Amino acid sequence: MKDNQINIFISIVFLALMILSFSIFTVVEGNRAFITRLGDIVTTKNDQSRIFKPGLHFKIPFIDQVKRIDVRLQSFEEPSSRILTSEQNYVVIVDYYVKWRVTNLVKYFTRTGGRSIVAERLIQQKVNDTLRAEFGRQEISDVISSERTQIMDFLKEKTNKRATELGVEVVDVRIKKIDLPEEVSSSVFQNMRADRQRVATKHRSDGIAAAEALRSEADKDVVVILAKANENGAKLKAKGDSEAMKIFSRSYSKNAKLFNLMRSLEAYSKSFNEDKNNFIVLGSDSKFFDVMKNK
């Protein structure tokens, strides 16, 4: 009798432990989880999906199913994408990688079944479509020489619109490399070099023409300025000569003898310099030395 009771007790304890084990579940760090009950997602009183953070949690055994989702930052690479440019005869090879993470667990599970490979395939398709649309508007020279940061920001913005529908966020899109196939790279760079040389020649020609125009304008301004300066100088000289004549006239009228003396001395000074060999021959009736004679 006692053996039967012990066996029943052990069976009850075992059943209880088994039920308890099916009632407990854990969520590891980096994951989030939600519960489906008979196919429906369990929600809170506010009709919001109940999300379980890392730790130990409880559920109804055999009825509730736990769906765990990795919410850590994930990434994938696209090895090579061949894309046509606007010329439709040049192909560029683009290597890029994408970093993404889950932001809405329920939407992510509904749209992808909780499989990251499905999400990555859909994101990759959107990135490739955006790259084709963007590069399809540009010429080969613009693709090679354009600013990659601008293209990557555009890719991230466009891809995020599609990613939001999947319950994920695209954190970053990085273009690692933009190459040309070997069969077209040499001709493309030769064409680019010729285009740059034409642009440089045009800039030089424009610069020479602008310099000539500036030089002509400067020469014209110099002629005008010199003419005005000569005109003003002539006017000032004429005015000065007129004032000098007036001063001489007033001086002569006040003291004619002193004025004659000063004028004669000035004439002597200009006629004789420091050279001792200078001499002047004058007639006996010359009045040049009248002021030096004793009268």
C-alpha cells in the first residue's frame, strides 16, 4: 500500500514538474519574444502585443507558443551587382553591405515568418531596385566621380520605406566599391580624360578672354585718368602763372628798382653756374649789367 502511495506521489511530482517546465520559458539577451495562443498573438489590456524582454517568464503549457526574435544589429553583403547607367551600354559593378535590425516583432513575424533570410532578400531587392533607378539617371562619368555619401543616404532613405513595412529598420547602407568591367574601363577613362581636357581648355580660353577684357578696360581707364590729370595740371599751371604775373605786377608797382635788382640777380644766377670756364660776350651798349654799374 505504501509503495503504491509513493509511486502515485512520485508520478504527481513528476507531472507537476513537467507541467512547470512547459510553463516556463526564457528569453536570452539580444532577443525579444511574444506568445501566440491557439494561433492568435497574445495582447495586453490596451490591445498591444505583449513583448517579453530577456529573463524568465511564464506561459500556459501546451496552448501558448513562444516566438523568439533576434533584435540585435544584423548585416549582410551583396557581393556584386551589375547595373546599367543612363547610356545603357556601360555597366558598373557595385559592392555594398546593409546593417539592419528588427523594430516591430509582430509585423516582422507576420511578413517574414520570423526568418532573417526572407527579410534580407526583400531588403536586398529594394536596394538593388533603388540603385538601378539612381544610376539609370546618371552617366558613367558621374557614377564614378560622384559623391558616394549622397548616394548612400539616398539608398538608406528609400530602403527604409520598404523596411518599415517588414517591421525592421535599415540602420546603414554602405557602398564598398564601384568598379567597371575590364572590357569597358579603359575606354571610359579615356573618354573622361578627353572630357576633362575639353573643359580645362574652355576654362583657359575663358580666362584669357576675361584677362584681355580686364587689361583693355584698365588701359582705357589709364588713358582717361592721364588725360584728366594733364587737363587739371594745365589748368593749375595757367592759374599759377596768372597769380605769379599779378604778384610780379604788384611788386613792380611798389618798388621798381628793387624788383629790377631781384630780376637781374636771378638772371645772373641762371646765366652762370659753378663751371669757371663759362664766359659771356656782351656789347658795350648792353643793359644786362646795368645794376652792377655805379650810377
